[in-house]
Amino acid sequence: MKEENINALDEIHKGATMGIDAISFIIDKVKDKKLKEVLKKQDNGYKDIAKKVEDIYTKYDDGEAHSTNLMNKMMTDMGIEMKTMNDTSNSKIAEILLQGVNMGIIEGRKILNKKKINTEVESIVSDYVTMQEKAVEVLKTYL
């Protein structure tokens, strides 16, 4: 079970840091004040999840929770840049973010469905998935 907890925490931390990275890169392209506020709120949610993981990680492992590596960060930034080169509309921004959010939901749901993690880790994963699912509902209104 220890290994499953570490893997779950690593995956959620990577997802949260990827969300933080994507939002920090894309937020400057957003012109709509309401959408910008939505992204700031989502960014804070990711930061809260990342902090929760970091706060308990040492109970399960001596190292640090995994984050996105430089190559993945660069690929994400380049992908966003390419997709928004000719279109920075709210709809395009929402579409790009929804793709990432959906990947996070899928990964989180897979972890929860295995049920091989303790309640403390399960609570963080559940918070992450719930946050992502709420983000989908908000982002859909911008499509």
C-alpha cells in the first residue's frame, strides 16, 4: 500500500504542477477579465492541492513529490503557443484547458477506482478530481 500511496501522490502532484504551469503560460493570452479570474481561482486550487501533497509526502517517502519535468513543461508551453498562435479567443483557451483538465480527471479517477490508497491520500485525490470536475463545468461555458 505504501507504494500505491507514493504513486498516487506523485501523479496528483504532477497533475497539479502541470496545471499551474499551463495556467501561468496561458493567462497572459486571456483578455476577458472573468475568464482570467476563473483561471486565477483554478491556479489557486492547483497550488492548494500541490501543498497538501507536499505537506504529507514525507510520511510516505524520503524524497520530494514529483513535478513536471522541464521537457514536459517546454512541450506544454510550445503546444499552447502553437494552438493559440492564430486564436486567443475564450473558446480556444477553454478548449485547451479542458483537454488538460480531462486528463487530470481521468488519472485521478483511475487512482480512486483502484482503492489501494489510505484515506488521507484518497481525500487529496478526491479533492483534486472534484476541483477538476468543477473546472470543466465552468470552462464549458466559455466554449
